[in-house]
Amino acid sequence: MMEHVLLMKAGPYCGYSLDEIIKIKQKEEEKIGKFFWGYGGVFCRPDLINAFVSSARQKKKKVFVLFVETKSSYETTEQGRFLNFSKNKIDWESLSEKVLLVGNTKKPHFAICGKNLKKTKTEIDLSQYQVFLKSGMFSELNKSLADYFKYRVDKACGIYSPEKTLKNKIVRISYVCELTEPCCVYVK
């Protein structure tokens, strides 16, 4: 049972198909023992994900990343390669030359670190997960993933909290991996 999940939409990105991205990330893991999956936006910044990981670890639980495939493609005229990462935005380290991490380098970007990336045909009911939000960020702290993970929300942390409900929301998970150290970082 995956009790602590980071749900992310994934699709074609910066000229790469999702299949190409998956192969690149699997090769990355073979070479350096983990892979970096980059993303941008306002949802699930490193401080939130790292707080979520800390909460899961207190309960001796792993955090799994569940990728929901989307056909939406992201293109940018400011595309570039990220070369550095940081846990705190102060101390920066070079990414291995074996890591391919691209995106709009003019906007803030982040990366999760994962391992054991594999294809799956799993389905989950989002109504059975409660959104994990850091206090003060949003006012609705008891919202289900079914009510939260929609429209422009493309990333969310959730904790399994089964409830009887009349409105189930089943989503298909295309890929799954486990978060690994340093879990979530800033990239530039």
C-alpha cells in the first residue's frame, strides 16, 4: 500500500516524448544510482516536499511518486540545461554530467530525486487520499486529492486516509518510483 504519495502529471517536455524522458531517467539511475526529475511552477516546491518526506519518515513510511500521463506538451523559447542543484538555495553543487535536466532556465525550477522508476498500470482513488499542505499555505487543510488535483494543479502530496464517499475519482498511474535522498532540490 502506498500511503504517502507525490502525484505528478507527466508528458512530453521540451521536445522529448514521455517515453524518451523515461528512458533518459532510467539510464541516469543506472549511471549515478538515482535520477533527477525536473519541474517548475508553484505547486510542491522543495520546502513542502521535504516537509512531507519528513512527516512520512516519522511514521517510518516511504514516499512514492506516481506519474499520471498527460498528453499536454510544454515548450519554451528559453530552454536550457540545468547544471547545479541545492538543498537550501545557498550551497550549490554541480549535477553529474550524466544528468540531463532541461527546462525554462529563466524561471525557478526544482527536481525530485527518485529511484526504481518503472511502468505500471496501477489505478488509485484520489478520494481516499488527503492533501498534505504546510500550515499557512492554504486554508483548506482537510481536502481530498480528488477535490484538489484538477484543473491547473499538476502536482500534489497526499496521505492515504480512506473514507466512504459518493464521489470516487479513479486515476491511472503510468509510472511509479520511490523518492530518494536528497528528495527534492532547487536547480539552476
